[in-house]
Amino acid sequence: MPDMTTTPDRNRVQLPGISSRAYEHPADRSALVALRSLSGFDTVLKQMSGLVSERRLRLIYLASAVRTGDTQFRALHDMGRDAAYVLDLHRIPEVYVQQNPQVQAKAIGFDDPFIVVTTGLLNLMDEEEQRFVIGHETAHILSGHAVYRTMLDILTRLAARVAWIPLGYIGLRAIVAGLEEWHRKSELSADRGGLLVGQDPDAALRALMKLAGGSHLHEMNIEAFLDQAREYDTAGDVRDGLLKVLNLLGTTHPFAVSRVAELDKWRRSGEYEAILAGTYPRRADDSNAKISEEVKAAARSYRESWSQSQDPFIGVLRDVAEGAANAGERIFNRFARRDGN
């Protein structure tokens, strides 16, 4: 259990028993609910990923990075403790600092996950922005994203091995593309979780904006950056819309302007305030989550996104995408009835 004898550095709302479903993007949540319902799925996946041993990785970082604690990177250590406090985790993840000029942070592991941040990230972000990042990674842990990201890694490597078989590669590439789309949505989920941990919307938006513009915060403006996001959505013609889709191929993270816009929209939707007020699903009820309902929620989310988008390319594809969403919903409903969920 987290050490509750020490309290967070300032009063933050704790979210007892919060389920990751509270902050997960609908497209992320539907996939996770479906996968969690498959008995033994995570066990098999852990066995498949045995070559990338969690114990081995922990030893690597124990030998080559600095583990935070009361006498090393104390402020960062406290942020990890605070994140576990807010999200009511039963175990406080270890946090390691790695010497690396690149701005990176990641959550690693299945059974005893831990967090790694680079010195490049610490040099770029102030304390409250760092807190958002630690919250982001802690949200990944609560969601169990590492298990399913391993599947993406395995299939990506497999696709590379069968690249010489045209049909086999095309089929795997389609699966990988779908997993990459899920991965991008899981990042939006973790952004929401990071905001719930830090409970400082300005710091969360600043942190994401810095991923695009670096440390020159005095030269940037969040409203102007949000204007950029709107321009990105509306600018150009059908050709530009197609290029935007192609630019996402092979990526696992949304672009910075999209992340800022999505997090700001979620905050303004009222869901963030409702969660802080205590209105959220509890993890004790996770087993009762219905696959069919989550798939419908994901379909609604995509429909809303399509209807609100001013991208000309999305406009052209809207009817096709709507048909695909309806077909996907019917398939999952059939699966749900068969599975009894």
C-alpha cells in the first residue's frame, strides 16, 4: 500500500478506487475492456514477451540510472508517491532518472511496473509539468497499457520478418496500423490521467506545448497554440487531409497540437470536474463493464470527431467511415452476445 504517513505537497483530491475507465479515451477503453474479457490473454502475452524480461530491464536501470528516493531526486520521488496517492494505487511505482538529452518518459513492466524519465525531460519542464508527466506514466500503469503495447511490439517485429511475403505482410501491416491507432488513443488517455494527478490544467497544457517548442516558454502562448491545432484541422484541401493520415503511419503518439487540443476539449467537457467531484467508475466494478456498451461509446466518439472536424478529407470519407463504424459495432455486438458480455 502507498505510504499514507506522508501527504502530498499540496492538497489534491484523492480518487479512491478510481477505475482507469474514468479517464480512458473511448476508443482505448473499448479495446481494453474487450481484451481484458479474454481469459488468460494477459498471461499468454507475458509469456510471449519473455525475451524482454521485466527483471532484466529493472537490473539495467538499477545499474545505469538513478533511482529516486528520499536522498536522490527527492522532489521527483515525491511526485511518484503523490501520483499513487491520487489514483489510489496499491503499490508506488519506482521512478528512475536516466542520463539522456532526449525528452522521454516511459512506464515499463507488467507485475511490478516502474517509470523512467530522462534528464532531457527534467531540464525542459518545471516541477508541475514534471508532475503531469509522472501522472501520465502512472495512468499508463493503472490502465495496464504495457501488456497491450507489448503485442504491438511483437507484431511489428513479426511484420518486418515476413515483409518478403506480400500478402502476409499486408495483413500484419493492417493489424499493426490498427494497434498504432489504439496506441495513439492510449496516449490521450494517459494525458487525461496526468491531468487528474497534477490537477493543474495550465501545467499539463504547457508540458505538451513544450514537446513542440522546447524550453522557450516566454516565446509561446497556449491560446495561439490552440489556434494552430484548429488550423491544422481545417487547413488545406483533400490532398492535405490525405497527407495528414499518411504522416501518422508508423507513429505511436499523436502530434503535440492534437494532444493539447484533445486535453483542453476533455477538460472543458465537464468530465474532469465531475471526476474530481467524485463521479467516476470504480475499479471494483470493472468486471461488469459491457463490451457492447464500450464499443458503442467508441463509435460515438469517432462520429463526434468526424462531425466536428473541418478537414476536407474527413468530409469525403465520412460516409465510408460511418459505414465501417456501424459494421464494427455489429461485429462486436455479435461477439458480446456470444461471450455473454
